[in-house]
Amino acid sequence: MIKGGLRFTQLLVVIVGVVLADSGCASKKYVSRQIAPVNQRLNQYEKQTNDRLAWLNNKQQTDISRVNERLATTDMKVSEVATAVQQAQGSASRAMDEASAARTANAEAISKLETGVNDALNYKLIDTAEVYFAFDKATLTSHAKTTLDEVVVKFRSSPRGVVELAGFTDPIGSVNYNLGLSRQRAWAVQRYLVDHNVPLRSIHMVGLGKQTGPDRFGAEQQGATRKERDRIARRVSIRVYGASEIASANATDGQQE
């Protein structure tokens, strides 16, 4: 009886063991079936995540490249602006130098012009001469013509020259006769000068008769005999005055062509 119970117990243990073994295999298959979809979703999520990371990385690289290009373009533009500024500063400096030079040139031109005008308005005595005549004559002698040739040369040396002629006679004769004779002598000198290309407009003449005239036309020599004084009185006194030309002074406006 005891042996029969023992066998039953052993058989029961074997049956329980088989049942448990079958139950364990069934649990593993169940778990595998439950885990498979999860793993599949995890794999899909991982792939999506990797793709997203790859896209973000690529976009980041692209954005960085664009930023670098923009920075390079900005640097180039900054360099161009700096170069333009330097060129502008150089041009401004040159313009200031040119303006300063123009102001200096204009000041010098104005000063030169003022000096020229002053000289042109200030006639100066550049030559004097005396032409003598025979008694009661108004004919030029060879010596008188030689003297007048020298006067012509002096006149031509001053483009804006002026010639003054003053005719005189000795005291012999009437006042009116001597006045006319002194004019004839002055006219004779005037004609000779005009014939030798001295403009008529540049000659001023007067006949003063037996007057010796103002000191600027000469005075009788002191201590001379009466005959010598009369010879000296029969004359035409010549004075040549000259004034400088107005010098050409060109001003500038500071513009460079």
C-alpha cells in the first residue's frame, strides 16, 4: 500500500514537471510574440531618429557654409570700402593741395597785376634830348636828325612811350613871330618822328616862342655869352616818357583737366 502511494506520488511529480515544462515554453513564445512588434517599432524609431539627426547635421553644415560665405563677402566689402576711403582721402588731400596752390597762384597773379597796373599808370622819364636850329630857321640839321634817330630808338624801347616837344626861339624878333617860329620847329621834329614810325598820338608838342620855358624843358646856361645863349635858345626840347605794359597774370580756378 505504501509502495503504491509512492508510485502515485512520483507519477504526479512527473506529470506536474511535464506540465510546467510545457507551460514555460508557451510563456517564451508568448513573450517573443509580444516583444517582436516593440522591437520593430524601436528599429523604425531609431532609423527615423538617425535620419533626422543626419538631416539636421547636413542642414547645420549648410548653414555654417552659408554663414562663412556671407562673412567672406562682408570682409571683401569691408576691404573694398576701406580701399575706397583711402582713395577718397588721397583725392581729398590732393584737392586741398591743388586748391592751396591755386590760391597761392591767384594771390601772386593779383599782386603781379597790381604791380603792372601801378607801373602802367606811372610814366617815367626815360630820355631827354635837345635839337638846335640855325637863326630864323626851322630846318633840321644832320646833327639834329642823328639826335632824333637816337630818340626814336629810346621810344621804341618803351611800347607805351610818350614824347613831349617844346619849341623855343631866341629873343630877337616880335613875340608873335617867335611864337610861330617855335611851333614850326616843333612841327619839324614831330614830322621827322612820325616819318620814323613814332605814332602821332604819342607826340605832344607846343611852341613857346622866345620863352625859355619851365625848368623841366631846360634853362639857359649860366656864364655863357649872349650869342651862345641865343644859340641855345633856338631849340626844341625833347622828353621821352615810358610806362610798363600791364603784365599778363593768369589766375587759376583750381580745376584739373
